[in-house]
Amino acid sequence: TEPRFLADYRPADFTINTVNLSIELADTSTKVINELELVKQGDHQQALVLNGEHLTLISLVLNDQPLHAELYQLNDTLLTIPASSLPEGDSFTLIITTEINPLENTALEGLFKSGDAFCTQCEAEGFRRISYYLDRPDVMATFTTKVTADKTLYPFLLSNGNKIDSGDLPGNQHFVTWYDPFPKPCYLFALVAGNFDLLEDKFTTMSGREVALEIFVDKGNLAKAEHAMVSLQKSMAWDEQTFGLEYDLDIYMIVAVDFFNMGAMENKGLNVFNSKFVLADSQCATDSDYFNIEAVIAHEYFHNWTGNRVTCRDWFQLSLKEGLTVFRDQQFSGDMHSSAVTRIQNVRVLRSLQFAEDAGPMAHPIRPEKVLEMNNFYTLTVYEKGAEVIRMLHTLIGVENFRKGMDFYFARFDGMAVTCDDFINAMSDASGKDLTQFKLWYSQYGTPVIKVAQAFDAATGIYTLTLSQQSPVTKKQENPQALHIPIKIELINKDFDTNASVNTSNLNQTKLLELTQDTQTWSFSGFSQQPTLAMLADFSAPVKLDFSQDETALLTVMKNAENSFCRWDAGQKLLMSYIQHLTFDADYVISPALIDAINSMLMGGEDRAFIAEQISLPSFDEAAGLMIDIEPLALFDAISTLSLFIAQGAQQQLLATYQACQQVGEEDCVANRALKNVCLSYLSRLPEYQYLVAEQYQQAANNNDITQENMTDTLAALTCSAKVNLPDLSEQLQHFENKWHDTTLVMDKWFAIGASIVSDDIFTQLNDLLKHPQFTLKNPNRARSIISAFAMNNPKYFHCKTGKGYQFLAQQIAKMNEINPQVASRLVTPLIQYKSFATAHQQLMKAELITLHALPNLSNDLKEKLDAALI
Ligand code: DPP
Ligand code: ZN
């Protein structure tokens, strides 16, 4: 297979107006009859070239005449009907009959079995595994889908749109026919068949239409769908209030399945979800599960407009729908909860994972230009950095112009497949702002570094700020241009008296600077002393800073910045500076001022969820993202040392806070648990407080009063036990397993804890986990629960000197390559980023990559990444 290039885009030679599908489901031999109405575009003599993979072609009928084998060509990926075999006129019908084998489809693309149910995943290019088709998003057709299956095994037969017919057939079969009036690309096609419990509700739209809401879950899970239903209703209301966007069909269905590569899929009218983003109750789901379910339900719902009604012209434009929809779901989450804490959590993901991707061998602009396997581009860059780019636009033009731009966008492009440029142009026209330079964010990759220099003239009271920007210069990007970067700053007046009860807003100046040159200078007057600079309020741009602020300045920002993000970030910088020192010098003496700072955060007036973020150390990945030639074990030890130092120094206040957070009732219980559990993770490092972990486990997981049980607290206790490898751990894990062995999603958590135990015995334990009767590589969640949990959450052993950690990962990837290439390819991420590590580690990681590269049957997915990594 050859790579494809954005620059090679050409409109399709043929379009499809209508699709009439009839799918007769059977485990190993599903029959698909696909009747297409095709229209030739313009005057040409091009062949009709349809995509198709893993299909058995039974017959072709062209304008009611059978098309014989000598009149077309077939290979593993394409069905080509030359112009000479096509009829005279511009439009014609083609009936394609194929057979497929869903049972053996372990790649989980196209039609596959998830447990006892049939389901589909077509984005990006899975429809070609169901039938021959023009599998590209700019070919949009209306679909009618008739699904036939055994009535007892598959009482529910679902597809996109509205149900228009149903009935019984001989041999205990039945059928349902669906019609979706909205033209769509085939990546939004979906089919589900199974025996489910159904949660029903409704939503009345702003124009008064009643929409039926249906959530399908495995039998016995009905109560666990309530939170998803409420989340859906909130999302529908929010999109009406915020963007005036109303739902358009009479029914909205969500199906939860256990076997799924991604989080969820926004198929028109029929979302298919990984069950981990649907099912929850307080006994078995954590607070972050609840949060994520709400966010993913919202994300997929928001796609109905940003993705479905207006879709992508080609897959290079993926961020058109994903960056925008992530931005929308982030705004929604911020409105539903604390916008400050939501923003902090989003930034943590960006800095720990996206920055690394943007500095690694698979780095690409949010609109990639070259793709071998599209599944490799559902990335943090396209999604999370894409959302940051939309957020910058929102910051630059303001909330009202942004809304106006969205209105323009839908007015112009509803029902069409468009580009990122089309979106930016709509925003530019709505706001009157020239966004030509801003568009460079779509074509340049890498995290820009902003260098900060300041000066103060005491005589004139003028403060001067000079900012320079630099994007990475590499062979792929020899001459990066200056980007248009919104930089929000706050200047904190040093005269400010912390004890005075005045409003800080009178004293701090907040500015939005637009950095458009390589270097730019701004002056601000009216200061009697040099103000303290708080950079990047709200994290206004996805950049790194080259700016060293001393402890005093950071403490001033922590105390006195109005912007909550800046207050948090200053604290993180302070913590990060200790981590950096300790990494290079294990004996570095940490200033006792840190303990005062931690104590004052704990006693400060901030919301408890915010304090939890303030006192949480930068993660291994966040810290690694700011370093070069990383010595992973030294970094791991540095974080542990700092953590122990804080535990020892602040133990009284940590204990007091832990206890105070336990005293509260239902109100703010999520924030209380968050803070309590950060305190517990510090205290668990000190032997005299380790009894708290055991106590919390008992309370939360083994309580006589079942309503007191709580998965957030259970998992927090287990995590402490695993990180410190406490003696109670094995008993707790045994109890947990006995209790939850029948609950798949909870067992995923159990496997993940098992893989993150910080113990010299970990490789034996990992092998035991792999042999566990409930372990299978065929279920992506389960596979990730051991493999990713180990690689991401157990840095001490993943990076161990022997190379065993890297070897473990590579061996699992090799197995997964045969089963599910998409999942295998995601697992390789920590290895391909080897160049950021110190030489000895680089060599060990690279050796594993070379072994993988030599695999027989190497999938395109892995090949693309390994080729990039091994250049
Ligand atoms: N389009 C899906 C999502 O991001 C992923 N395939 O929601
Ligand atoms: Zn999405």
C-alpha cells in the first residue's frame, strides 16, 4: 500500500445518491446485498473504482444485467469496472452481493461480533469491509437498510434513521427496515443486532419536537445506563442553548458494547459506544468514569452537527470535526462542572501526551498531509491540539463572533463535506478578522516554544515584555513561519497587600496579546514597581514556555493571580523545578518553603477539586515532556523523593484535610473525594499512616452497608497499595476479584492495578495476569488493561535497565498485530518516542522496534509508525 497525500485530493468521478442495503446476518456468512444509484460526475472515461476488503464477491448486476467476471477486475482492495463496461448514460444502478465473516473479524472494523451481538465500526474506512463502495467521506448518500436475523437471538435490529418497516419471516427470522433521510458518508453507517435491555426516555427540542431516546445495554445493566441518559439530555439542552443546534431525527439510539477499538462512534441516529463510556453506578464506577461518560456522550451527540450534518471532505480534514467537537465537549464539561478544574485536566493531557506526540517520529500538523493508514491519525494532535486551535480562535474573535461564525458555517455548509479552510473562512467572515496567518496552525506541526524576556524602568514606571516564538526546525519542516498566537497575560502589581480585603481586579491587569512575529515587544505603564508576570492565562495557546521565574515570583502568582489556571500552573512549575533538580542530583535539598506553600494550598479558600489539582505532582509523562535525554529511573526516583518530602513535611495538614474531606455529605462529594485521595496517596508513603489505606479499602469495598461502598475510594486505596506495594495488597486484590469477577468493566480496573504494582516481582505477576482465565487480547479494553496500564502507569519497571519492560510491551504488540492492528498500533506509542530518552534506554527500545519491524504480516498500521521511528 502506498501513502496518500492531501495535495492529491480530487473530487470523486462518481457519486452515490441512494444506497439500498439488505443484510442477512449469520455468524460466519453474512450476506450483504447493496443496491447503489450512481451518477457520473462530468464528462470523463474513468473507471468506477470501488473499495472493498475481506469480502467474498457473489455477484454484480449493472442496470439489471449481470456483469460477468471478464468485464471487471478484482483484487484484495479494489473492484474496478472500466468505462467500457459501464452503461452509456450518466446514472445507473449497481447491485453488489457479497458475503462476509463477522465472527472471524477480530480487527473490529466493519461488521463484527461483540459477545453475542453484531455491531459495526465504519470510521474511518471500515465500510469497505461490509460491501464494495466509494469509501470516502465526500460521497454522501441516503441509506435504506433492511436487517434480517434470527428472532430469538437478535430481537433488536437497529440501523441509522427511522424505522419504516418490520415483520416476521419463515424459519424464526425477522427483519426491520430503516431509512435515514440525511445524506451521509458511509463512515456514519451503523448496524446493531442483539438481545439487550433498553432504557427509554425522551427529549423535547426547543422547537417542541419530541425525540425518543433509547440506550441499549447488555441484559442486567439497565440501572447502569441512567447516568448516560441524563448526560444525553443535558448535552441536547446545552447545544440548543449554546449554539442553537437542535436534534433532527425522531429517535436517538446508543448501544453499549464490550468489544470496541475506540471510545465511541457518532453514527447518525445510532451511536455505538464502548461500554466503559456508558455503564456506571457508584458501586462500580469512579468519579472520573462518571465525568468521562458525560463527556463522551456529549462529544458523540455534538457530532450530529459538527461531523454529521457538516462532514469532512477527505480524511486529512479530520480535525474539522474532531478538534471542533472536542472543543465543544470541553466547554460543555466546564459548564456542567468546574471550568477551572476541567481546563487544568485538559491541559494535563495535552502536556503529558500530545506534546510528546508532537515531538516524536509520528508528529504531524492537526491537518496531516501524508497518510498511510488513516486509523493512525485519530491522534491527540488531531483531537486535543485541534481543540486548542479552535479555542485560540474563540479567544481571538470572542464568544459572540465565534457563535456568529458557527451560524455562518452551518448556513453555508449544511449537508456538505468541507475543509478546515472552509471553517476558518466562515469564522473570518463572521468576525471580520484576518485569519490568514492563523491557518498556519493547520499546516505546521510541533509545539512552539515562547521565550519570555522582561524589563522594568523604575524611572518611568514602564514595564516591557518581549516574546519570541520558535517552532521546531527539522527535515520535515525546514522553515517554519511565525504563528498567530493569542497570549493572555496577567500583570500582578507587587504593591498588592495580600492581607487587604480589596478586589484584586483593581490591581491586576489582564491583557490579550497577539503574537504574530518572530519577536515582539509590548510596553505597559503605570507601575511603581516591577509587576509579576502570570503567563498564559487559561493556557491561551498550546505552547511551551522558555521562562524561568524564581520562587518568589511563582509564589506571588500562586497567591495573587486572578486567573485560576495561572495560580495552578505556578504551583506546578515550582514542583517541576524540584523534580528537575532531583533528577540530576538525588541529594538536592528541597527548600522548606515548599512545605509552607503546600500547607497554605491545603488551608486555602479554593474549591477542593482545585486544591486536589494544585497539590498533585506533575505526572511522570508531564515531567518527561519538559526534559531531554531523560533518565527515566532518575526521574521516577525524583518524583518519589519529592512526594515523600511533601508527605513528611505536610503530614499534619494532609491528615487533617483527609479527615475533613471524610466528614462531608453528598454535597461536593466528588471534590471531597478527589482531595481526600490525593492526601491519601501522600500519607500512604509514611508507614505510620498506611493503616488509612486498609481502612479506606474496607469502608469503600467491604462495607456492611452496601450504599456506603464507592469505587472511587476503593480504587484510590488499591492504587496506593499497588504504588507502595503494601502488605495488604494481595489480600485486597483477592477480595476485589472475588467480588467483581462477573463485571467486565470492573475487572478491567483489577487487571490495570495488577499491572501497575511497583514490585521487583512485576514480570512474574504480569505473566500470571496474561494467563488469567478472563484475559483475552481480543477484547481491546481488556488488552489495554494490562498492556497500556503497565507501559503508562508503571514507569519504574517499564523503563527498567534490563529492557524487560520494553520487551514485554513488544511481545504483546507482536501478538496483537495478528489480532487487531489498530489496537496494536496504539500500543506502540511509548516505544516509538524512544529518542527523548537517554542513550542506554534508546538502544533497548530501538532493538524492540527493529524486532517488530521484521514481523511477518506486519500491518500497515504498525508499519507506518515503525518506518517513521526507525528512519
Ligand atoms: N469519531 C469518533 C469520535 O471521535 C471516533 N471514531 O467520536
Ligand atoms: Zn469525535
